Amino acid sequence: MKSLAILGSTGSIGRQTLQVVESLPERFSIVALAAGGNLEELAGQIARHRPQLVSVSDAAKAAELRERLSHSANGAAPLPEIQHGREGLLSVATHPEAAVVVSATVGVVGLEATYAAIQAGKGVALSNKEVLVAAGELVMAAVQAKGVELLPVDSEHNAIHQCLRAGRKSEVRRLILTASGGPFRRTPMAQMAQATPEQALAHPNWRMGKRITIDSATLVNKGFEVIEARWLFGIDPKRIDVVIHPQSTIHSMVEYVDGSILAQLGPTDMRMPIRYALTYPEREGANGVELNWDALRRLDFEKVPSRKFPCLRLARRALEEGGAQTCALNAADEVAVEAFLEGRLRFPGIARVIEGVLDGMPKVALGSIGDVLAADAEARRLALREVEAQAQSAEKVSAHHSEIDRVQ
């Protein structure tokens, strides 16, 4: 029996992790859960899994959850300890009985807690991209120092991890990350300039949270994955390629020096890589998660059009420049995506915000998690300034056009 703590239990990955746990009740138990503000979902998780500790976003949510659980329990079962905020997240990540921490929060909020879990000697099943994008060198140094296992949950890196089991690192020629191409794979650049949030959120293959779905539309997510792969597998970024594979059946590939290419295939179902990460080095039955071969008619591959998807180029630039730049990349993207979803920024503006922040970010090294958080804060400040500048520019253009229309 392996005891788990989950950071981000009410999100998509968190919920699917609990589905995996429920399908393998003899293998896993839940000792701690951290969530945000979705108390209805969290209360159901608590009723099913009886964790010892839970954490929510703030004190008000903690009080509300405590009252909700008190009314529903009727003395039938002891209530879990309820904490909140940063300290609560850290408590869940370092729970003394947790053998593995599933890092499934969205954003840099989960970085400190994941790092604390590693420092406490916990194994980590990593879904939170920001952990390695913002602080890959620091995190992997801690993994090496503590001798713990960090296993990727993202389907692309999980696929590479599986393919790398076939050979030695010295035998690897390159890693090949696959990208679906998102909702705008066939959309002309001129039309993308007018893309709405609804269009950008209409991913053809995956059902994910809003930010990762927009990141898939800009392909910045593939830039993040190049950065993650560099740190996870210790591969020179020049030997990490990205290809568009619209079917999302091949999750990634590894090419070896003899020309052999190993590809990992599977359905577009995150429960498969979650199960792999939790049960490694063993493999458990698929429990209904399997590839539909009857529906598989073709496998297509395309080059990524760099002019159409500039965010991938910007991510590679940030990785090459190093230091605080990848942290700035992530922060700028998060701010820009939020502005786009709120209608304050046009779709092409996401890349322009990222580029402006990379241009203005101080080129400094990161020696601690505190340095990372400080760089994140500075990048967000710069990103908000870029968003505001673009909004003012758009207002001036709109006012100019209105004046022309009035005169005519």
C-alpha cells in the first residue's frame, strides 16, 4: 500500500488521479489533499478517501469546509485536519505518511510545495509544468541530492520516460515531442489575429483546464515541454525537436544513434500516464483505458510553422538565455493568457507580451526558490505593463478609426 498526497486534487489531473486510486484500492491510500475553492468536489473526495489532512485556498474557505463537513458527518467519521493557504499547501506536500506527492496544481503556486516535498524525501509524480519551467535546475539538483524519484505525468514526457527504458542515455540521438497543433492548426494567420477565447478553448483532442488549452493554441506549451525535457532527461535542447501530430496517438518518440525510433502510443486519456507514474517500475492493467485500433486510420506529421506559432521560438530563446528567463516566460504567459480570456488582449498579443517581458527582464541567475519567486513577481509586473500598453494602443487605433468613420 502506497500513501499519496495530492496538490490540486479538484483539478482535472487531481480528479483523474483519484479515479486511478479508486481503480487500484489495494495499491494506494490518500493521506492528504490540497485544493483551491471547489469545496463541493473536495467534500466528495474527503467522503470517499478519508484523508488525514486537507488544505484549501484561504481561511474563509477553510471555515466553510469545516462547517460543511460537520453537518454531513453527523459523528460518523472523524473530520480531517483542515489548513489553508501557503502553509496548508506545504503541510500537505510534506505530510509524514505520504510516500508520493502528486503535483497537479496549476501555476507557480505549486513550485514551493513541490520543492518542499522533494526536500522531505518524497517521490513526486509531476504534472505541474511550472515547477521545471520556472526552476528546473534547482529542482533537479534537489532530486539528485535527495535521491528521490521524480516521474512525469504529462503524456509527452511520460512517453519519453517509457521509451528511454529501451536504451542508455549515451545511445540517444534526439527526443521528439509531438504536438496536436491545437485548434488553429489549419487556421490562416490573418484569421488567428481575430481569434476569440471560445475558439482558442476548442481543443480538438484533449479536455483540459483553460490556461493549458490556450497554451496549446499558441504552442507555448510545447516550448514549456522542451524546457521540461531538458531538465528531466538531461538532454541538450538542440537535440529536442517538436513535430505536429494531429491525431495525438503517438505521445512522443526517442530516436537512438542507430536510427531506431521508439514511439509510445496510447489513447488521449491522462489516466494512463498517471497510472504509469504511480505504479512505476511495475505496470498495472489498463482498467478500460486502451487505444481504439479500429478508429486508427492514419498517423500524420508536420513541421511546426515558426511564424504562425512564435511562442515556441520564444520559449527556446528563454531556455538558451537561462537564469530567470524561463521563469519570466512562464509568468508572462500566465498574465497574458488571463488577459486574453478576459478580453483585454488579442490572441497575437500573448506572444508580444512574452517577448516584451523577455526583453525587459533582468538577466540574473537563480540560486534559491526565493530568487525564483522574486523573478516571477518581477516578470508579472512587466507583463501587466505590456498588457496595459497593448490595450492603450488598441484604444487609440479604435478611436482613430471611429474619427475617420465620423468624418466620412
